Amino acid sequence: MDRPAFRRVVITGMGPITPIGTGVTSFWDGLISGRSGVRRVDDRVDLDGIEAKIGAPVDDFDPLQHMDKRRVRHLDRGAQFALAAAKLALEDAGLDPRAADPLRGGVVAGTGIGGLQTMEQNLVEMVNRGPRRVSPFFIPRLMPNAMAGEISIEFGLKGVNFGVVSACASGAHAIATAAQLVAGGSADYALAGGAEAVMVRIAYAGFVKIGALSTRNDEPERASRPFDKDRDGFVIGEGGGFVVLESEDHAKHRGAEILAEVAGCGMTADAFHITAPCEDGDGAARAIQAALDSAGAVAEDIDYINAHGTSTVLNDVGETRAIKRALGAAASEVSISSTKSQVGHLLGAAGAVEAIATILAMKHERIPATLNLETPDPECDLDYTPVTVSKRIRVATSNSFGFGGQNAVLIFRAP
């Protein structure tokens, strides 16, 4: 069957699982009320001898609400998040994959690390009790691509299917890649997003070693403070976010509500350093410009940017420079905020959850605040929205920049 070379791609369903709420309504309520999901987590993670004691866990997640006991036993916590978020997105979209053509449905799932909890548990078992104690589910639970595979199996999706691993840009890369596949005719609809669950001892130890984590242990809710002069690192979070993407014709044919158009995507590399961003913001700026070009938009069209905004010294300055470099004079007029100030850094899930936050801000015409922005860094001198504001948003951008110098920028247009 002949298919057009390029088709408009729309979002019709969203499924967030976050430290401040599960499902679209709960997540939005948490965002707009300024709720923080950050707390001390040394009651659930052995952090003895590790300076950072805080995180943003999903405390109310019960996998049995989304899958049976057998599935729970077979999946790493990150994959449980992915499967549950995908299910929520399908429900939100009113889409039953088995009623659609399963050969034309795809899955692109991102994760920054994969089944690290499974890795840590099985390594401890092997060291302490020998190799016979390693679980037969160790490898399938560990694999970063398990998320995509499990979603495909659960919903009978037989089209394009793979995992994306690009650190903190994984979720955004997954959505961008799925959008390109749908636009090009490789699929008519797709589930795309990311999930992560690495709130484990080894992850804390590793991130502390490179000076990435906040150690503001006595004030957890004030620890994630993007663009603030007194920021001291990011806060590890966990969760997942998936969206349903469809060609516009596919969505209209089944009478689906269109939440947003995926208007543009930009993906670049810094080619600079494995953990630090370009000091001048070059790689991120080129990703923003590439997204604008693919959307047929100009800098003045952007009403809102959901920033990567990690609350680390290097990222926040680099992102500020990147926005200025890409948008020029328009940078001083655009509203920007970082929802990591509320949910922490969800790593491979961050880009997907932030894409959902961006679309919700567009829908409700309100911009969530950047919490804890009390003393702005002089080098971060744009409008980073310290309090929630109302604003009509026609075009919005979501930035995601990962270790490895891998950048992904998504542009959404209001329907």
C-alpha cells in the first residue's frame, strides 16, 4: 500500500507515573499546586557512608494495579513503571491495540541505565551465596530493551519495536524517534516514552563520586533548585512516562481527541565530554535550532520551554547559553521552567515525563513554577518562572540533554 512520505503526527494519550502523582489528573494537580516529591530516602535505600540521603520516589506505586503477580515477578521495577505508564497512555487515548492493526503499531522505549536494581540484587546474591543464587530472570530483567519488548508482548504490538539508551535524553529521543517513524509511514501509531528505577546504593555511590547529586539532606524539598545560585546537584527520582502517537489521519478516523501535534524534533551531539555539556551551549543550541527548522518555526513562535534544568552548576549555565544562542533576542521573552524542581531527575524517564508536563501546560494555559528559585544565578538570567503563571501557549519546547553529550529537543503545537 502506498503511503505518503510525510504525515502529521499527534499525541492522543499520556501516561505519567511520577513522585507527585500517577495519571494525567494527579500529575497535573501536583505540578500546578507546587508539590514536591523529594524526601529523605535512607529508610528505603542503604545509604550508609554515602553523602546524599534524598530522592524522589514513587511511594504510591502498586504494580498489581496494572499487571498480574507473574508479570510483577518477571519485571524489574523500571519495566513495571514502563508497562504501567504505557497502559495508562492507551487508556487515556481510548485506543485498544488489538482493535487496531497490530502490525502497524510500534513501541519505542527509553531508559538511561536499565535494570540496575536487578543487577545490584543479583550481584550481591552471587558474591554472598554463589552463582546458583542468580535469578533465571536476571538477564531479561536487566536488559534495557526489555521495556519495549514487554510492552509489545502485553498489548500485541507487532510493528517496529526497540529500546533507546541515551542517558537523560532517552525518553525524549524515544518520542522523537517514534514521531519520525509514524511521520514516515513505518507505523500508524506508537507507544513511546521512558522509565527508570535506579534508586539503589550503587547508583547513589556512583553519582556522588562524580559530584552530581545534591547533599541538602536536611531540606529535601528545597534541594532541587534549578538555575538558583545555591544549587548543589540533582536529586535522583524514579518513574515513567509514555505517550500515544498517531498519524493525524489515524487519530481522526477513530475520533480521538488530539492533545498536541509533535511539530518538530532536534537531535544532536556535543562531541565534547562524557558527562559535562559544552560550555558555550553549542550542542544543545543546535538541537533547539534543528527542532525549530523541522517544525517550520522561528524563535519568536516559542511561548514556553520546559527546560532540562537539572540543578547542577554546569547544566543550568550551559542550557541558559544554549537558549540564548538558539533564540537570540527572543530568549528574553520566552517563559521557561524546570519541573525537575518538583519531581527530581527521572533520568531516562525525564524527557518523556517532561514532554507530558509541557503538553499539559499547553492544554491548561498555565506554566508550572521552577521551585526553590530564590537567588537566581547571575549567569542564568532568563525568565525561569519562580511562581506559577497563566499564559496562552501555542508552541512549546521540551529540552533533554544527556550524559554522553546527547541532546533531544521536542516542539509541540497546540491542536
